[in-house]
Amino acid sequence: MELSGGEILVQCLKDEGVEYIFGYPGGAVLHIYDALFKQDAVKHILVRHEQGATHAADGYARATGKPGVVLVTSGPGATNAVTGIATAYMDSIPLVVFTGQVPLPVIGSDAFQEADIVGITRPCVKHNFLVKDVTKLAETVKKAFYIATTGRPGPVLVDIPKSLTDPAIRIPYEYPQSVSIRSYNPSVKGHRWQIRKAVDLLATARRPVIYSGGGVVLSNAAEGLTELARFLDFPVTNTLMGLGAFPASDRRFIGMLGMHGTYEANMAMHDCDVLLAVGARFDDRVTGKISEFCPTAKIIHIDVDPASISKTVRVDIPIVGDVGQVLADMLEMLKAGDKAVQREAPAAWWEQIDRWRSVQCLNYDSASDKIKPQYVIEQLWQVTRGDAYVTSDVGQHQMWAAQFYKFDRPRRWINSGGLGTMGFGLPAAIGVKLAFPEADVACVTGEASIQMCIQELATALQYRTPVKIVNLNNGYMGMVRQWQEFLYESRYSHSYLETLPDFVKLAESYGHVGLRISKPAEVRGALEEAFRLRDRTVFLDFLTDPTENVYPMIEAGKAHHDMRLAPGVSPDTELA
Amino acid sequence: MRHIISILIENESGALSRVAGLFSARGYNIESLTVAPTQDPSLSRMTLVTLGSDDIIEQITKQLNKLIDVVKLIDISESSHIERELMLVKVRAVNGLREEVKRLTDIFRGNILDVTASTYVVEVTGEKSKLDAFIQTVGEDNIIEVVRSGATGILRGERGLSL
């Protein structure tokens, strides 16, 4: 079979089993778009801005576990995609991004729409390639998918000069069955001796905590984690990226930890004697002050990326390997019962945790006549029976969604944790909805974030992806306003959005349904109506209390037990 | 602590900038960096001299290993090794200095590669400290130009860095 470069790329995608490609055409990729036009196996989703393409592919990848695929043109097309690539990189999401490039002979001459995208993205991709020979194209695509999806996943960019896709040049095509890269051999099996040591330590723990992160989701290890935690009867706290990896409805779940984590999770971290860190990376938003992080704990850390281990916090028992495999090995050893699990001590620990829990750190003023954002999320959880895919943007609304939507399953909570990218939520929701057309998909956002990728409302109409946009509209960049209130004596420097569009009319002009909700009593009904309109995208503009803050809060650089609690919530001083 | 890290890396365009970019992005020090193809033209060997605490060096080696183009690496300064650097020095050679520099070059087991009425070009190889000592001994005032290759190194004995 002889194909042109453009046809080869499309054929590679078919052979790779790619369902959707998110993109935007332009000069350097026109040959490829022509090849796309002549087939219908790979469905192209036309976004309205290249950032949206990367976020949509990212949302698709997070929800399905399959790689997200993007196609954009050279120069500005490629640079617009950078924010989305960096977002995926920080959260270890498998993306394969194809960028057009100016023809090989003119590379380096400052040609029209030329940008050194391989150079620009080098620090925010797992790997990237500039293909210089069309006979290497298929092999490079295979490598890109292999690298993106194995080990610690991440985005891989493939830059394709226009001259390689010239329809006049046809070469024999064969997609490689497998690929081996001598310099890349991700280890999956944890060291047996290290696992043994970890199991022995877990068995004798008196005040254990399991701290699990996005790695558990990425490795599809939620079941293994849940089984281990239940077998040991250990408390589990999830990072922002790990929510859903352990069921929030299980009594062993003590909530999210870190800057806006629960009182019980952060106190338990501070007082624990054995910490089992699973697929988590000791991010600064989680650890707070490093020198006071888990001061009395022996730390076990399971991660597929050796560079994540002892990067910020020195650990006692490192285990490099795929989280799912290592957890299975651990469980097997524990069940073999060589070392009996000490059960009396954790009982006292549970009593302590339950006392911390009784502080009810997430309480808010539910009698207020203003719409409390927390209430909206609680109602969203109820209306969707806790079973929706929830994407979010970045800020207060993101934290409230993380705190109040109780995720029982992995891959349901889809947000930009590492990079903290405003504008992520809407395109990500479109990607999720394409993957799961029958599922409820909500995008929890704020009036500031949503405007960063609002143009994708048009994409949502074109591809009939009826997502529900839950806009917690308080007129402010809420998290900025909160920091300014706490740390800058309420000097609200440029965090108030004086002019906002009429979101209801805006939604309508994009062909969607818009609803404005200004009273607490209307919240439930509006959400029910939105989800009843199964085939419509609904923009729910909730006018919420502009003074509400996210609690608890550990200010940057403070320790876990140094939390700012909500007004009216008092710490358990007797036990502190 | 000063560490010498030897790296086998795919001989591909962009590989060097991946390494250099890693160091600047993560704020690590590079004292020197040399790179050239090996006897296997698909591989380059890089010698990177860096400064840092044990924790930093551990992160540097892990982060380097994470680069897809890095095939293998070793911190040769952790074992018995040989370090060499090449230096070319253009020295003012007039009056009494002509004889003095010639004598110092012999002591440092260097070679004079170029002679003019007023200058020598001297070649010296050795460890960093030896080259530093030569410059100091000749005297900075007498030196017109210095070019140093940066350190390269190899492990002693059977052990080594190869595929």
C-alpha cells in the first residue's frame, strides 16, 4: 500500500485505534486535513481555539484512560496548544499532539507561521519529535503513543513539516506492530524486598495514614487501593488528583488533604506514625511546610517515577513500580499473613480521627439567604446521584467541588491540579461527553475561568455534547479575592470583574439553554431541569455569595496542624 | 560537592538541549559540559560537571535518566576514576618570560604549540586543579587568552559506561 505522508498519519491513527482527534486546520496541516476528509474512521472535532483542543483531548484521556490526540497547525496553532500541553504534563496525562511545521527546506528561515515548537515545548512534554523523513513517520507515531501511555504517562508532541505530507510523494506504508526504545524501559514491577519491608511496617503501624494521589487513577489501581485500605482498616486521604480513587462514601475516607483539605486529614497527617504514599508526589499544596511534614512518620512511597521519590520529602521505604502491581503484591503478602496485622492500636487511632471529624470542618452557613456555593455542589451531587463526570476550572469553585462532590469512582473528577489552568473545564467536559455520551457531565466553573475558553460553547453545539455548566458566579476571581482578604488586608487588587456578559443570553446566542439562579430555593429545581434537558447544553449561572471563602485553609508555607477554620468552626482544643 | 556525571545519549539533534534545558529549568548548576560522538556513531558521550548536595545530585541523576534520549549514565566521581581536561593558553613570552614559561610548561608536562616573537601557545592537560595551578603559576597578568575543554573522565579498571 503506497500512501502520502498525510495519509500515513491518518492511517497510523486508525491503526492505533484512535476514535477522536481534536484540532484546528491551518496552512501547514492542509495535506493532513485533506487525508482526514477522505475517511470517517477517525472523527475530527473542530474546536474554536487550539487550547480548547488540548484540554478536550485531555478530558477525554482522563475519563477513558486512553491517549488524547490533537492536530494543530504550525506557529500560532502550535503555541496556542502549549498551555494545554503543559496542563497535561503536570498531571501526567497521555496526549499525542501533532503539529504542522513549515516545509523542511525553509525551517530556520523565519518562514510564515514558523515557530520552533519542539524547542518551545521541550520542558513541558514527556518527549517530542521533529520528523525529518517521511519514511520515519509511522515509526515515530508508534513511538509517540508508546511513550505517552507507558511508565509515568505524559504528552508527546510530533512536529511534521508540510513537505513530508506532500500528496505527490507516496511511499509504502506499514504500521509497526511493536516498538522498542533502548533508552526507555519503564519499570513496572516493584522490588520484592522493598515491598516486604513496607508490609512489615504497615502491619505494626499504630497511627497509619494512606495518602494516595493521581497515580492510583492513572494506573487504574483504585480497586487495589480500596481492597488494601479495607483489609488493613486504615484511614485514606486523597490528593486533589486522587479523588475517586478511594470511595468518598467509605467511612475510612477522611477527605482531601493539603491546603484546602479537611481538618481530620491534615491532623492525621501531622500525627501519623506510618504514612503510605501511593502514586502521589508530595506537591507543595499537599505538604505545606516541608520541615514540619509528618514529623513523626516513617514514610513508604510507591511511584512509577523514580524522580518523584525523595524529591521534596525524604522517604524511608521507596518502591519504584506500577502502583497497581505493587499494591497487588502488598495485598498478597498481607493476606499470606507472615506478619500479623496489629489491630488494637488502629482502634485508638480511629477514635482520635473521629474526634477530629466531629469538628465538622466543612460546615457553612446553610441558613443564609444568599446562594452558598457549597450548597450548589451538594445539590449537584444529589441530583446526579453522585455519578456524574465533573470537570472544573481553577479557583474556589474547584476546591468546593473537590470538597463537596463525594466521588466514589476514579476518572469522574477531572481538573487541572498541577498547572492550575483556568479555562480547562469546558473543553475537558466536551472531551468527556464525547467519550461517554450517555453519562451526566457537569463543568463546575466560575465567571472568571469560564471566560478563558468560552468559545468552546460553539464546539459543544456543533458536536451535540450536552454538558451542564455550573457557573458559581460571585463576580470575583474568588481565590485571588480570598488571598487578598486574608493576606493583603482586603485590598482587592484587580480581582473584581466589573463587566460581565449576560451569561444567559450568551448561552442562548451559542444555541444553548441559559438559566440564572439567584435564590437558594431555586438551586435544586434548576439543576434538575438542566439534567432533564438531556440533549441540551445548559449554562446555569448561579449568583453566589461573593464573600464566601474556602475553608479549611493552610496558608502557603504553614504546617498541617496550622489551619484556618471557617467562622463558627472551632478546633478540638482538648485533644490538640 | 563536585560530581562528574558521564552520560551516554542518543546522538540526535536536540539531545544536548534537553540536558542543558533540564539544568536551567530546575535550577541545577553546570560547571562544565562536554559532548562528542562515541565509536558507535548513534551515541554521544557527555561529561557533565555539577555542584550540589547529595539530595540535589540524586535528583539530577534521576531527572537525567528520565529523559527519553538518555541511554545510560553514571556518576564517575563516586568511584575511582580519571579526570582530564585540555587547556590551551596564549601567554605573553617576552624577555625573561620566554625561558620562565618554557620551564613551567616542562614542569606541568605541557607542550608549546605555537611560538611568535612575543607569544607562546601552551597546551596543558590534567585535572581541573592542575590547570588552575598552571594559570596561577604563570600569573594572570602574563596570560592573553585561555581556552579550556571542560572535564572528561573515565572509570578505572573493568567497570565502565557502555551498552
